[in-house]
Amino acid sequence: GALVTAGGLVAIALGSSSSYLVLALSAAVVYVGLNSVTTAHRALIPEAFDASGRPKATSAQELAMLIGGLLGLAVGGALTGLAIWAPFALTAVLVPLLALPTIRRVVEPEDHAPAAATAPGNPTSYYLRAALRPGVRGFLLAQILWVLGYAALPAFFLLYAEAELGLGPSVASLWLAGFGLATGMGIVLAGRVKNPALHRPLLLAGIALLGGGFLGVGASTSLVPVGGALVLGAAGFGLVSTLGFPLFSTLIPEREAGAYTALYFSVRSISSTIALPAAGLTVQATGSYRSLFLLGGIATLTALVPLLGVPRVKS
């Protein structure tokens, strides 16, 4: 995955002055590699950690992605001012180097047991059966709903802040940075929860905070209540980001961590893909960016319903 990502980034750097078709195909290669890296990296958690250690491992991954994303925006923006190809060339070198410590240090135990009786290559029918299993079905539906609630908001936040709050791009960006800090605090605190029996109720609380925060943002145009609602939503997002996968991992059968992790991330990606055009249509239909937060809050809170059917985890 790291090598495929690096190859795609090199192609973008070399073809930066070529056609949009070449750049689009190269970007597709990058996303294939990134999705492979993300899935394989997350699949290591249920294989390398017991239930009590998975929130801390997930917290570390989520914090790394949050910090890496912020650094990428800052450094990439600066390098783009020097040369349009520069950030892609640098990232092509960094991706394999950053993956190397994990590849060298993580050793999966030898397993001489016979392979699980699944269809070769885990075809579509396998994933359909897995997605329809009791507990898994409810969890994936809940994830679709809460991702629909938040996925499009970063792309529209600057427009929302200008139209509804009268904030310029620089100030609105600081608000987003504050949201990221509150999310980071939620991730750190959630990662310290070792009792598996607390994962489900805390995830429910995180969804309630996230959805309630969105409704609070959509219900006001005053800076103070909107800021408070954003902090609540950010804390909820930290809980959801950290505790979602550990709870899902309790539903993964033995020796099938890779396939179920792929299912987890593919559902999230599909929901994110749906969220952006749905958000644009919502703004066009209502004429207000506040509707994004109102509908996002409703979708997120609706995720509580299927999640209530997920089995409880014992201490």
C-alpha cells in the first residue's frame, strides 16, 4: 500500500503540467494505496491488542491522522508556493519511510491452524454475509448515519461561517483548528478507557454529543452558543472516532480481522461519498448553510437506534 501510494504521488509530481486525465488516474492510484495502508494498519489492532488495549491503539492512530493532516495542510500549502509538484514529491518519499517502523516492528504470530473456510479472495457474497450478521448490520448502519452527519461539514464550514456568522476565512479557520483541538482531547480521553464494558455506553454518549452539538450550531447564528455547541460536537467526535472501531472489533470472528476492517472502512468511504452531493443539494434546496448542521445532527442522533441492538461487551 505504501509503495502504491508513493508511485501514484511520483506520477502526480512528474505529470503536474500534463492533462487532467493523467492527474485523475494518478490520484486514483494514490487513493487505492492510501486505503490499503489505512485498512491494513487498522486491522493490526484486533490482531495485536486485546479488548482493553484497543481504544488506546485506536486513539494513537486517530491522533496521528489528525496531526498528520494538519501538518500536511501547512507544509503542503507552503511547498505549493515554491513549486506545484513539490508537496507530492516530498510525500512520495515520506509515505514509505513513515510506514517502515510499523512494518519492521510489528510481528504477527505464526498460526499453523487451518485457514477459515471462506470463499477465495473474499468475494462480494462474503462481504454481504458479513455485513448482514447480527450486530454487524446494526453497527454498520449506525456508522453510515453518523458519517453522513459530519463528512461534508469541513468542506462547507468556511462558506457557512461567512454566510451565517459573518466570519472571514482566517477567523473561520481558527474555529476549525479549535474544533480539532477539542476533538484531540476527546480522542486522548477515550483512549484511556480500558474497561471494554464502557465502550458501548461511551460511544452512545459520543454520538449524542456529536448530534446534539450539530443541532445547537444549526439552531443559532450567535457566536457564543455556536462556539459552545461546536466544542460539544468536537468532544463527541473524539469519542466516536476512538471507540467506534474497538466496539466493532468485538464482532470480528477469529482470523478475519482484515476482511472485517475492510468492510468497516469501505462503508465509511461510501457514506462520505454520498454526504458531499447530499450536502450541496440540501443547501441549494433550503438556501441556508445552517440546514447542513440541522440535518447532520438528525442523521447522527438517528444512529443511536441501530446501535442499541449491538451486543453489550462484558468487563
